[in-house]
Amino acid sequence: MIDSTPEFEVTLGAHYLPEREYLLNVLLGEFLGQKFRSKRGAGDDVVISLEGRSLRLPQTLLRGGDGNGHGRRQPPRQIHGFDVAEAGFAQAAFGSRTVPILYGDSGSDGSWITQEEDEITLHADVLGSSFFLLSRLEEVGSDTRDEFGLYPARASLAWSHGFLGRPVVDEYVEILWELIEALWPGVRRRQTQFSVWVSHDVDRPRAFDYPGIRDRLFSVRQHARSGTLPRLYGSCALNAIAGVLGLPHRDPFDNFDWLMDTDEGQGLRATYYFLCGGDTSLDGRYDVGSSEIRSLLRCLVNRGHEIGVHGSYATMEDASMLGAERNRLAQILRCEGLPDHVASVRQHYLRWRAPVTWRVAEEAGMDVDSSVGFNEVVGFRSGTSFEHPVFDVEHRRELRLRERPLHLMDRGLRDFDQEQALSKIDDLRREVARHGGTLGVLWHNNTFTESSQELARYQRAIAGA
């Protein structure tokens, strides 16, 4: 009888040892919950062994001499399909009958899986394919950027091959588990349940915070189009005029009590990201040290919500600037008698560059980043629904920093009508639930005034969490 919690022996091969060790730590250790010890070996294959049986994983991306530079290796234009039904796997664990495989060559008989006596060989390179997605390898050194310096979703392999809406790394883990179960039937895996992690970027805590009357009037016109402006004495116009003139009014962006009530009603505690610096026109117009924001911080923390730093526009490649912003927020929290450990960061505009911004966050003292998501579409930029350690492909080392993936943002649904948007939300929830993962959700406090449909979208996103 196999011990339900055995310790596997993993032979890493002779090359790309830091990368392979990282992948086994994430996929076999964290995601599947298996204990293992690793050692260097000969050749290019990774071999997982226990009690005389083994699972052999030939490598395609991470093979040959380390000097070849995986940063220059891109997957072929043609993505292969792994037929899970043909392999005899339960299709319920996969988003489709066919799993896209980025690297690997089928066996001599055309099969992805071959077996000889006590050894199974998986010819689909699920380790290399996972590394490509988790490390965002295709973005490293890429000059493809939009006007904000972002790598666009439509340039990604996942978008061009139609699998951005699937957490394919999680599906690779399922393939590994099917084979582990076949070889060692008594082994148990880590069990997880579907959850939602919700966050709110506080870009504009007030609607009428522009310095000039003209800009304030423009803001009023924008909000009025949504038909959701709050009323003062029964009048939207009167409320807006009072706001423009700086008189007492009901601010449409000051909905934090309602947001907390809504999240807490689903058993959720959110992470609120505050801008704490920056001097560009795209940065915040509020002072995080003002009495109004300090009062908000106290309320959020006292109700159990997390406070994170929203790295200003220029911090994407500047650790000292991000560190200063983190320290300022920590000092304000400390002065208010609140816990001052600021663990989490998300970059403003999701301005993130692989792997530089991960290094920046770690150097600034952050524990967790949540910038890896696309701001123009929804989906699985890093291919997974699970928080995970990150790997610096330029310095070839696993970082202390962890990534909490962002899958669903309000602005990623702007191009859809209501029926399509709700369907997209349902699809993402279904894919994450399939693997017992965590759906990363971001809704801005000011988004709810842009459309009367936003509330229904948000409620669908966090429902039953």
C-alpha cells in the first residue's frame, strides 16, 4: 500500500536546474501538495520516482545547455492539442476535450503518453509550457507595448490561439495528477475549494476632486450620462452643482460603506489599493494623508479589510519610488494606531513589465503583487487561478514575492453588452471552480457611476463566494 503522503524523488536532469526546481515547487509542491526531494541527474529529462515506478517528463523548452537562453525561445506558431478523452482522462477536470500544448513532441507512435513496464513517459512538455505562462516569458524583452507601456492582450499567444479564457497551467497540473494517480493510486492531493478574492483600486475617492470648475463640470457631465448620480433633495442636478461648488453634497464615488457592506454580505474581505505618490497627470488627485482618507483607512481596517499600495504610474521600474510610497502608507497607518505592514501592491494602470516589476516589488519590501492581469480583456494572463511564487527569468532565480493573479476587472468588460458581460463572468467563475481556484476580481469604486449595469455585473462576479 502506497503511503498517502509519500516523499517523491525528483531527478532534475543536468540543465536549467533553477527553472526546473521552481516548476516542481509550484506544480508538484504547492498546487498538488506533494512532498519531494530533488537531485541533479544526467540528460534533459525530469523524472519523478517512488517505490520502483517513475514518471518521465522529457523537456523541450528547458533543455540543452543553459547558455542557450530560454528568454529567446518562443513556442512554435502551431500549438498542439492533447486529447484528454483519448488519454482516458475525465473531461470534467478540463475546459475542453483538447488541452493546448505549447512545447513537446509526441512519441514515435504519435501518442503523447507511452508506457513501458513501471515507467510512464509524458511527451507533452507541461513543465516548459507552464514556465512560459507563469514567468510571462513571451513578454520578456518584448517591444510590443501600448500607449501606457503595457503588453497588450492581443499580442499574447493565449489570445491568438483562443485559450486566454482557460487556466491551462491548472489543466497541465491535472494531466500530471492523472498520471501520478495511475502510477501511485494511494497518493492524495491537496484539496482546495472555489473562492473569490476581491479588490478595489482607489484611483478617485471623490468625484469632484478636480482643481478647476471647468474640469469639475466635465466630470458631472460624464456621470450624468450614466443616470446613476446620487440625488440631493431629490435632484441629481442640485447635487452635482453643490459638488462642483464645494458645498455639502452626496459624492457618487464615496460609496465605500456600501462596498464594504456588499463584500461582507458575501463573506468577503477586500484589498483596497491606495495611491500614495506620483506626479504625472495619470496619478491620483488625492492626498493619502488627508483627514478624509485617514478616516477611510481606519474604517476599512477596523472592518477587517486589507490595505495595499497602488504603485504610482512611474514605479513600474523604480524600486526606490515604490518603497517610498509603501513607507508613507505604513507611516500613516502607524500614526492611526493601525497595523502598518503593507504586504500587497498593484501597479496603477496595471503597468507591469516581466520580470522587472516583480524585482522592483520585492526590493521595495512587498510580499504579494497583483498586477498580472490584462486591463482591456478578462482572462488568465499567467495561466493559473492560484497564487504562486514568481521566477525572475533574467536573474534565473525564484523570488520571495508571490503573485496573486487578477482575472476579472470591470474595464475588461466594457466592450460587451450586459448579456455578454454576465456570460463572460460566468465562464471565468466556472473555469476557476473547476480547479478549486481563486477568482481574482477588481472593481473600482468609481466604476459604479459609469453604467447602471455595473452593479449586476459586480454582484454576479462575487456571488456565492
